[in-house]
Amino acid sequence: MIRDLLSQHDMLALFDRDRSSWEDMRHYPDSVTCRRILRFADWAARFPKNYHAARMYYEIPELSFRELAAVLGWPESTLRLRLAPVTCIDDPDDYSDIELAWNDVRPPRIPTPPEARGQSETYRNAVAVADFAALDETRWNVIRDFYGEIPRTQEELALLYRVGQATISRYLDSITTINRKDTQA
């Protein structure tokens, strides 16, 4: 069965439509949305320029392609290639039909008057995670693998990603520091 998969534009629209407050665990988005946030960040880590183009295209819909290309410093043809809809999911067989369903999300339309986008807490958190991932794909993958389903040691991660043990420790320490700050607040 062929399933419609969410493109990067659909994902941004989905995050923006979520009205979870994130005040505590009871007010977080559903687990499907949280998993989509991680998959979107995985995509952003692999294709940071495409991610930044998609984010700007979504957040500033009043810009024409020519204007957006000028802001990014790319030829218009490059921008069109970077904005071509692609699925943000590596292997759709890893996810259930409900996780892959559109959930009534439609691709963003270019509105005539500018409309406020990026206002939901879920959207802001999703792009914060994607921004973090887009900065350094290796760091993002090390963190994902360390906290993933299959526990890996720092030594294994250093071999897998061909970086030094000190680099792995620094990547993981940045997350530990964030977690410490959150518990002290």
C-alpha cells in the first residue's frame, strides 16, 4: 500500500497547528508529534541548507522566490531544488500508519496578506531541536545514538563516528549540562 508521507512543509505546518502548552507532561503533544519532531530534526541534520530554506519559506510567506533566493544568496533554481517537497522519514516501515497519516495537515499556502506563523509552542520547540541538529550532524547523531534504543558506549560511538573520545564526551556533556539546569530551575 502506498502511503502519503509528510514533507518538510507538511511537518512545519503540523507543528504550527499543535496547541500543546508544554507546561508539564500532561500538556505535551502526543507521542506521534514528538516522534515527528525527532525525525524532522534528523532530516535537518542531514540537509541543513534545505531545512533553513524550508523554515524561511514557511515563516516568511510574503517573500517571493526571487526575494528569498536573494536573502539566502542562492540562485533561484537552487532555492527551488532545496524547497522541493521530500519526505522527512528515512524508513516508513518503521512507523505505524497513524504516525505517517496526514492528520488533516495540508501543505502551506502562500497567503495574500502576511499571516503570523511559528506561533505555537510545539513549532518553536520543533525548530529549536531542528536548529540544534542542523548545526552539527555528527553531534546530533551521537546524542541520538547514545540515548537510542540500542545502548552504545562512548567508545563505540567514537569508533562509529570516527571522532575522538573527548569529542563524544563533550557532545554528551552538553546534554547533561542542559538537564542539570532544567532540574535546578
